[in-house]
Amino acid sequence: MNACRFWLLLLILLFLPAVASAAEKGNALKDDILRAEPYSDAEKTGDLQRGEKLEIIGKKGAWLHVKTAAAEGWTRLLSVKRGTAQSGSAIKGVLDVASGRAGTGKVVATTGVRGLNEEELKNARYNESAVKKMESYTQTVQQGRRFAHEGGLQAVQFDYLPEAGQEGEK
Amino acid sequence: MRMVYLILAFALSSFLPSAHAADFGKVLGDVIKSTTAGGENKENAPDQAGRQSKKAFNLQAPSRTEEIQLGREITGNLLGAAPLVNDAALQKYVNQVGRWVANQSERSDLPWHFGVIETEGINAFAAPGGYVIVTKGLYRRLENEAQLAGVLAHEIAHVVRSHHLKIMQKTQLLDLGADFLGKQLGKNEQLIQKIIGSGAEICARSLDKSAEFEADRMGVTLTVRSGYEPYGLPEVLQAIGQTAKDDDGVSLLFKTHPHPDDRLRQLDGAIGSRLDGIKDGKTLAKRFYRLKSR
């Protein structure tokens, strides 16, 4: 019984940082409305002003639960620019707080790695066996369908999104 | 002051747009040299008659086989720059997700191939004929299958709309050069090499901004059609957008693409409330294949 409690505590401790780092900072990309629930017809709880600083306290589908200095509510994911390291990177979040960068709203993550550059691409030599290897993993239409089915995915009818402002409401 | 602008304008015009032209200009030079070296005279220049002759490789209207052949060559060069990650389970998983997403496109007939390459830089590439490559650095940033689907869907869109092919075609050299070079050499391999330039440099070329925005819109659409949570791609863009512009891990990506913030803004305008009806999209975070190494 005691051992059980110990593991439970350990589990909670392990997940605590992830929960803590979920309180991500960000700012509003545009003027928008805050709502009581993550639906476009939910009751309005306040306004979001472009550039306004906010704290992200939750996420549900296309909606973010945010807190500004004046109000709290749900707003569309794309109305917000997230301002700290990606969620899930608990250590990075902790480091930001420790270095005092978290509150500046100008936090940028660094990868600290070197990517492929143009010179390397230009000098690359054709590798036939690598292409063959890549092609060996190829899946058929049916295999793709089966894989989707296993994950509970179902194809949805949906038209291509038109360019912004091309017909329909914005 | 005006002079500075003038110089700047000149510098820009001589560097940016002509970068492609210069490559192709060189190729054109080579092509002409190879034709004239064989003792041919001017009558062999590409004229109408020449175009109607049997073509070895037609880039203005490539066949499915030609498109695949071209993409295969580009991919082989790219794999020469960075090998596939040695993890069969990862490669298979990426092909499973990619295949399902590609099934929802107009080009489900293509034998789509997907791969993750061994570089920590953040990027993804597409080549004609259905070859799609994601870097390990980008894969590492993903949190669930919907995000992977979103990234692959963006690249699939480039292939579906022939964005890279169009860039090659735009230069005109392709039709021109392909026709009579084909006659001269009769070897598609050599011809393709002329078209794509040296190594995988074609992967470092920028597409039009509008092509990237289109691929983003189509990417979100294909993600939705596949039954995933629609915001996989925007979430990845949000994460990448936080990386400093001069960071070497994203420098090539940022150089060849509009800034993620611009892409998100465009997507927001296109999406509006159109996705409000999509309720049962899945993220499949549990099934998402996690990299073995850190």
C-alpha cells in the first residue's frame, strides 16, 4: 500500500513540471473576443487586443484558454502568438523562468544545431542505395487505409480552403 | 540617400531573382556547347520542327514516369547530403501516415515515398513524383501524429500542385534544352542532371510565397480530410516561429520560406470559422512514434 502511494507521488512529481510549463506566455496576434467556452457562439467574457500579453492556461482543439490582465476566456488558436518554448519542453520553460526571460515576451528558442546548408546540398552526391532503401518502406493505398482504420481515423469530406478573402466570410 | 537605394536595389536584383536564371544560364551555355561541339550548325537550334521531333524528356508536360524519374534523382542527391535515419520502424511509420494523407489528395495514384533524414536542422522537402523528406530535427519537435500529418500534408501539396516542377519549367530552358539535348545525348539521366543542377541545390531554392501559403492551406485541408485534428500544421509553425531567425538550425528553412508568423496569419485569414464544424479530429499522440535517441 505504501509502495503504491510512493509511486503515485512520484508520478505526480514527474508530471508536475509539464503542468507548470503549460502556463505558457504569449500575445494576441489580432483583436478578438474572449468567450466563456471554446465555441464561436459561447458567451463573451471580454476582449482581446492586438499585441496584448496573455497567459495560456489551456487548450482544446482549435481553442486556447487564455488569461489577460483584464479578462479570461477562450479564443481561437490562430489569434495567439505563443511566446515561449514549445509546450512539453519543461526544462526549457524552467530555464526561461530562472534566467528571467519568461516575462519579457521576447523569448526565442534556440536549436543550437547546424542544419544542412546550401553548400552541402550543392555538393551532395547521388546515392542510389539510399533511394532504394527509402523506397523499400513504401506503403500501398490499401496499407494506408488499414493503418488509418487501426488508429480510428475516418476520411472526412472537406473542400480545399480558399485563399483569405476569396469568397465566404472571413 | 537615393544612391544607396539604387545600389541596394541593384544588389538585390542581381542576387535574388537571378539566382535561378544564373543556374539555368550556365546550363544553357553547356547545352549550346555540347550541341555545337559535335559539328552541328545553327539549324539544330531549338525551333518548332525540333520540338515536334521525338522527345526524350518533356518537362513542359512530363509523363507520370518522367515526373517520378526527376523526383527520384533529386531525392538521391538529397540523400547523398544526409542519409536516412537508421530506424526502420520510424521510416515505416512516416510512410504509413504519409500514405494515408496522400490518399486524400488528387494524386493518390503516385507511389508516395516518405523518409526522415539524419540532420538536426529543421526542414522538410518535396520532390516531383511523390518523394517527401523530413529532417530529424523537425521530427523531434513534433508531439503527435496530427502534427506529423500536417507537415507531410504541406509537402504533399507541393507535389500535387507541381510547385517545384513549375519553377523548373518557368525558365523555359527545360523545354528548349530538353528537346535538343535529348536528341544529342539520348540519355535521360544526363538530361535530368542538367535540369536539376548540381547535387541537391534545387532543395535550397525558394518557391513563390504564394506557393507556400497555398501548400499551407492545402496541408490543413488534407489533415482534416484524413480525420486528424486540423491544427497539426499551425501548431508546428507556432513552435518553429519561436526559433531565432539567425539560428543555424532553421536558417535554410527561414531563407526559403515566409516567416512562420506570416504563414500563420495567412492561414488564420483562410480558415476563419471554416473549421468550426470539424469536431472529431484525432491527434493520436499515443500512437506517435517517438525517436529512440535524444
